[in-house]
Amino acid sequence: MPIATEKLLYVHMPKTGGLWVAKVLEAVGGSKIPKIHRHCFAGDVPASWTEGRLMFGTVRDPWSWYVSLWRHLSVGRDGQMLLRHLGSGDQSFEAFLRGATDPAVWCQTPNRYTQGWWDWPVGGDGLWSETFRSIYGHTQPIPELLIDTAQLTAGLIELLGTDVSRVPLQNTAASRSRVPFGDPRDLYTEELTALVREFDGDLAHRIGYDEPFQELPLPLRWGGISQDF
């Protein structure tokens, strides 16, 4: 779902508030890039759309990202098929998380389960890390700027220089009330928290996420992520 304005280009990582960012950009005159898949790689955007534009993306800490993905998969038939695959038949959050942080499981996901996502990345870390790398680059993020999903409104206001509150929030927790589970933090035991840190902690640390459900110090993260992550 790359969206371009006169000066900006947005490429989104799934489960980081991309639908709402797209609505905000469209409200200020942005438009979708034609003939580009909704879930594309930053490196696949034609040069004619990148020249003269600041490319930015959105990112959230891995602990909340896994909760968001699990919740998303829980609400639809196709998603539940993928959920059962990742959880070896068990649709609980714990089973899903163990599969999603194990490359031996998620690398073997059949294409028919991916719901229009890209072919699943192949790597040695958790799905959060490999999804980030696949979309934004494997040696250094292609986007010059990342917005922390936990501070999405503030980040967009700072980036666009305009109030974005007039655009109704979309794809929020309230819109997925069919899968109530209370506080997402309650889904994590110490063991599951450590599991994410083991498989996604290196990249999370490089971006600025060291603790579960942490916000970045500032809503905007300008470059500076070291290479070879």
C-alpha cells in the first residue's frame, strides 16, 4: 500500500497502523501508487516515485506486533488457517508465538495461507525481524524515517505539520472487539517475553525497543540503524 504525496512516500510494514496512515495521507492529497501490491517491498517501488520524495515507514515493538498479528489472524477464516499452521493446530497466543518466532515453522508456511502477503521471508530470526528486513531492507533500512506506531498521531503531526485528528482512527483495537483478551501484556509470561527477546531482540535493540510494549524516545526515528542487522 505505498502512498505518495508531493514530497513523501509511505511504505508500510503490516500491523503497524498502515491503513490509518494511508487515510491520513490521502486526506492531504496523497494517492496510491498504481500497479504496486499493497504489501510490497520498499526496494520494489519504481525510481520515478522515489526521486524527490522522503520515504518513511512505520514500526512497532515486536511484543505488541505479535499480539496484533495474532488478533488479526483470529478474526477471519483464512487467518485462522494460518494461525493453526503457525500454532501446529493450537490457536492460542502461546502456540502462535512459539511458531512465529521459530523460522523452522514460519518458513514452511504454504502460500495459500498468507492472505495476500508476500512469500514468507527466509531468515534465522523471528517473524517480526524478518518481516521488517524484507520490507525495509536487509543491510540498512531504505526508508529515511520510521514512525513509532505507539506514537503514530504525534509522529504524523510532526512529519506533516498539520492536525490529523480529523481523520477517524481505523483498524484500532475497538474494531476487533470480537476477540477480547484484556490487556495484551497479560498474554506474556516471563518465558514468552524472553522468547521474543531471544529471536527479535537484536534488531529491536538497534531500532530502540529494549522492553516489551516500549515506545521509542521520540515518535520519529531518523536513520542511524547500523548495517548488517
